[in-house]
Amino acid sequence: MIFSKSCIYGLRAAVFIALSQSSNSFVSIKQISDNLNISFHFLTKILQILTQKNLLVSFRGPKGGVKLSRPPDQITLKELVEAIDGPDIFESCVLGLPGCGDDAPCPLHEQWSAIRRSLNYAFENTTLEELAKNTQRFNLRLTDLNSNDYQS
């Protein structure tokens, strides 16, 4: 796994929100938690980060929850990953060596540089809207095989 569990859950939750959110409605965190089989408290902390980074808007109360701060076609996966895990996956040495680069490469520098460029391109050019549409169109899953199917 190259992303933290928080990042993976954040990506899954963001896609779920994009699928569930109607024009100006909020999606309950409990609904997201139940449908994706993610701990409510853990998910709340992740969604708090996305709210602080202005990718989500939250609202308290009986009709509260979260919603995307912008249309899903304007939010890239790279923004979500960087909000939760930071930019390291797109910038740092895979072995964690400071100063790794063309002048002082690590043993994996050449291979990782190509993968990193590819990841960066894919995540910069993939939006939540694309993932949500593909999830619906191809009946893709956002949960573990052993958990209940989510309702979109």
C-alpha cells in the first residue's frame, strides 16, 4: 500500500459523497460510515482534514453532514491525496533518503522517478466526477467484498 489507511478511506468517502450528494444536500457521516464499513470516529477525523483543506463543507445538526466544496469535476485525486497524506508520494525518494535526485540517486531512483511521474499525471488528471461515473456505469465497489453493498 502506498497510501495511508486514512488516505484510502478519504478517497473512498469522497467518491461516495460525489455519488450520493444531490445539488446542495449534505451527506450524513453516519451514512458514509455505515455504507463503506469505516469506523465512524476514524472517518470523522479524515473528513475533518478534508474540510480544513477546503475540499469539503460540513454542517452540524439533524440535516447535517458533509458535501463537496466544489463540483466533483473540479476536484482531482491529487488534491485529496495531498490533503490527507501530503505531497511526499509525488515528490520524495521511495527509500526516504534526503537529497535523492539525479545528482545523488538512491538504488531505486530511476524506476521510482518514472512511476512517480506517471502517478502524478494520473492523479492530477483524474477527477471525482470520473470515478463516480465509472463506479455507477460499471457497478464498481467501494467496500470490502465481505461488507454489505453500499447504496448510492
